[in-house]
Amino acid sequence: MSTRPLLDAQDLTKTFRGGVRAVSGVSLTLAAGETLGIVGESGCGKSTTAKMLLRLLTPDSGSVQFDGADVHRLRGRALRELRRRLQVVPQNPQTSLNPRLRLADSIAFNMRAHGYGAATRARRIPELLDRVGLDPSYARRYPHQLSGGQLQRVAIARALATEPEVVVCDEAVSALDKSVQAQVLNLLADLQLELGIAYLFISHDLAVVEHISDRVAVMYLGRVVEQGPARALWDDPRHPYTATLLSSVPGLGRERIVLAGELPNPADPPSGCGFRTRCPCAVDACATTWPNLTVRAPDHVAACVHPDPRRPANANAGAGTGTGANAGAGAGAGKS
Amino acid sequence: MSAALRISDLHTTFGSGDGAVRAVRGIDLEIAPGGTYVLLGESGSGKSVTARSILGLYGPAAKVTGSVCLGADELITMAPRQLRQVRGTRLGLVPQDPTGALDPLRGIGAQLGEVLAVHGLAPGRAQRRAAVLRLLASVGIADPARVAASRPHQLSGGMRQRAVIAIAIAGEPEVLIADEPTTALDVTVQAAVLGLIRDLQTRHGMALLMVTHDVGVAEELGGTVGVMYAGRLVETGPAREVLRDPRHPYTRGLLASLPVPGVARGELRVIPGRPPLTGESGTGCAFAPRCPLAVASCRHRPPPLVALGAGGRAAACPVLNDEPVAKELVS
């Protein structure tokens, strides 16, 4: 990973009308062939970030570079070429595929837009369907004739059709049944091995993100609060919000950290660190500024005033990440 | 002790003749007062239809047969007017989507008050108002007066779900049926809502029937789990034992296909194919087309649930009862 990242977003900020600061100061990089997971709860800005990377939204400030070119300044042929190399698999295949087009036509639509000729399309579409595990005879079917898992495969085939280098998967497996979700996750992994595609994998499902990602970024209230290798983040979270998220996954038997209150209004965020109003380890200093991301371990950064939030300086909260002594019962951390 | 809810041989069929969709095909289950039963299954397995059939929500749209006993009362044959009184007082429902369950044009307090009024739980406006605030406070809402005055869109998803839970428990039901109550919520909110449901269950001694697709939720709640596939229970038993040591090939496949955090990455094991659509039927075991253990006899008739040992566990798989094969499976 010493070479220049393929996708490099620096300091992205986006404020919507009404003063909703959806994203502020988010920086992310994605190297060729790797997977970066983004997790966070609804409203944390993960989809807004993805849209800025895809140039579906213009950031207020900050930049996105793809292979050295500024994504938001590209025009004409160069922009088209970017779109070919940077594809997306959206969340809901039922709504992202035109119900009135045969599946082959949906895939062909994307290819035609990028200049693939009729002969290439006719040859590639059956190959693509086969590649995602569908019988090529499906090319003639309509979306309503397929199940959700099959449609998601078609959406993947459509994204692959233009031979992209980066695919943004925005909750791409969230709508699928678990037994089918595993099939699609394996497919994405196989395609990465074979074709060297890089994924930006956005999901609220922590277990799925940990499984598929090399690195994971955790977002809260429009900012990245922690980023690091997937496994390290899971085993040894360095931001209290990450620890809380992990403790909330049911059935793992981690000691539950229950958050006080609700997500702050993004149009009127608290002063200082946005998480401090709900944070079990908040101290006075948290009210002044949102801490910068600082290095905690190799390739692992977190934005918290505590050098190690698991052992806060003034240990008044006692809400560290337990080792599961209370496994199963889980309710020990009190009611909200 | 008699059961709070006892269901035997429940069948729910939509339509008739060739187009009949047999969504539920013979469910038996029993929940003790204060007990927990988790119906676990994927979409189309019939778990929600089971819950709605218990509540008698289908009316003439479906043919529901079998027996649903709430305490000593049979609900299947109960007159609609009487059943309406049972729902909301003795049976509570927490639906999946709190937004759809609430009237967008009316305040939360008015909607909660309506339930109290309809069931004669708090006669008089002042008393009703007090009961509304008390109920909202009991589901962990910090400022009940503000929430009571709010319309649904002014509240977060978690708050709306709390309000819906308040409505469900207004009549202090004997049995609370929760149909995927946390699926639409973020994990931290889900954790809080599950904690709340469990807390209310202990406080009021309610029996809980939880419908979920989330293995984590099932593991967390404990109690008894019933794994559904294509309208039938394929495996039942104490939740933590079943989920730790599944026996039915479907349960095994389902659990194996989940990513386990912190364990080496690699291929996830998958169940080939896809679950059958609601009511899609064959003659034999519905899982046979995807099953690694299927033998010829599996395709002839659906296997019944058979006890596995004395620990209250059962599975519907004849291959498991075949000693040598079962041994090989366990090893």
C-alpha cells in the first residue's frame, strides 16, 4: 500500500439546506484491490460520503481524487471514463433495476453508455450473468421474475459490466436473507480476488463489515471517529462509540454499553465532540473541540481525548468494554 | 402450571384450490406465563403469518385452522367482537414498523389514550391522561408530556417504537407478540429496545412471542426457539443450546452462513439455492432440495418433529434419527 491510493478523499464537508451538517471533514483512502468498510447508524453521513465519492453530490469543500484526477472537476470524456471505472451496487435491487426492462437490457444500458458495441454486449452479458452465478437464460427475464438475491446478483453483474476498478456497495447485502447474503458476500470476495476490484463497503451490519473489509471506518454525526484494520477495530476498539456499537450487537455476549439519550440533531450539534452528550467516558475537555484523529496503533486512528478510552482518565463511568463476564445476561449495564 | 399460550396444529392458508398458498402448515408451540418463545426464520418462512394468525388479524382473507388457546380460551373460534376485546387487553402486538403502525396525523398521546378508552382501561379524561404519561414513562421515555403531544414524524424511530410498545402493553397483556420489533432500528437503539421488552416482561410477568430473522436476537432473548422453514417448525429447543449446537441441516446451514466476527476470514459456508417463496410447496421436506443430507425418502412426505434426547429438543429430520448418520454428523 505504499503506492498512491486509487481513491483519495480529503476533508469532505457537506451541509444541506436547513444547516444539517451531514458530513464534516471526512478523509478516506482506498487502494487498488482492497476493501474499506464504512459503518455507522442512520444519519451518520455514510451514504452522503459515498455520493460525494461517486460525484452524485458536490461537496461544499474538500476533494476527491480518483487515480490522481480530481473527480469533481472532470468533464466530458474524462468524466465518462471515471464513471466506467467507478461503479455502484445500490441497496435495493427491486428499485434500482427498471421493472420494464429485461435484465439483459438493464446491463446493456450501462455498457452502451460507456461505448461498448453491440457485439461485445452480446458476448459479455451471458458471461457476466454466468460469473455472478445466474443462468444466462435469465437475460430475457424481467426483474419481477427473480428473487431479491438473484436481483442483487444482476445489480452486481451490471456494475461489473464496465470493468470497474472501484465498486461502491451501499448496503448491498442488507436486504437479503442471511443464507442468501452469505452467497453474495462470497461472490464479492471471489470477484475481488479474480479481478482486483476495490470495494467501498457501506453497511450498518458490523459483523458483515468486519468479515469483508480490510480496513473499517466508523462514522458518527458526519465524522470518522475511528479507522483501522477490521480485526483490530473489532478486538480492540479505541473510540467509545465503536465500543458501544460493538457491545450492542445482539448475541455476542459482550457487556452491554447503553447509550444515554438520542442522536443529537445534526443541524444543532453539541459543542466539541459530537458524541460527548452520550459518551460514558466524557470529561470537561470534550466540550471544547472535536478531537482530531490520532494514531493509536499501526494504521489505527481514533478521535478521542482519552489516550485509551477503555481506561478513561477519570474512571467515573466504569463502562469499559468488558470481557464478557456477564455473557448472555447482557442486561447488567442498566436500563436507559 | 397451564400455558399462557398454547398453539396446536395451526394452519393458515390463503386462497383456495390450485392457487392456495399454504403459509403455515402445522405449528405447535407453548409458552408458559412469563416465558419466552422465539420464532426464527427467513422471509417467507411463515413466522409473521403465524403471529398474525394467533391474533386473528386475517379475518376471511385466510383459512386458519387448528387451535390457539390463550389461557383457557380458544381464539380460533372466538366471535370477532369478543376477539377485539382480547386483542389489546390480553394479547399485545408490537409490529415491525412503528411508523406504519401509528397514525401520522394524530398525537402519540391521543393514540395511546384511544387504546385505553376502547378497552375501558381508564375511564375519564384526567385519569386517561395520567395513564398515558405513566405508560410513556414506563417504556423509558424521559419527557412523556412532550412525546404525548408529538406527532409520529417528530420522533426518532426508537422513540416511535417505544410509543408503540406502550400501546401494546397498555392493557397489561398476558402475552406480548413482537413481530421483528427491532429490524428497522439501528443497533444501539435495538439494544435498548430489546432491553426494554425484556424488562417489561419481567415486571409484568408477560409471556413473550418474539418473531425474528436475527439469530443474535434469538440468542440474546434466550427461552425457547423454534426455527421455521417453509411454514413448519424444523427445530425447537432451548435457544442457547439450539443456536450453539444446531442439529437440523437447515439450522446448521443458516448458522454456518453467518459471518463470525473475530474469526479468520475466508469463504462463508452457504446453503445452495434459495428459500422457497411463501406457500411454494412440494410433497416432502421443503428443505430437501437444498439439503446436503437429503435421501430419497425425504422427498415423499414432510418429516414430523421428533424429540432428540430428553433435553426438550426436537428436530424434523428423519436422517438425524438414523443412528449411524447422526453420529457422523455430530463428529
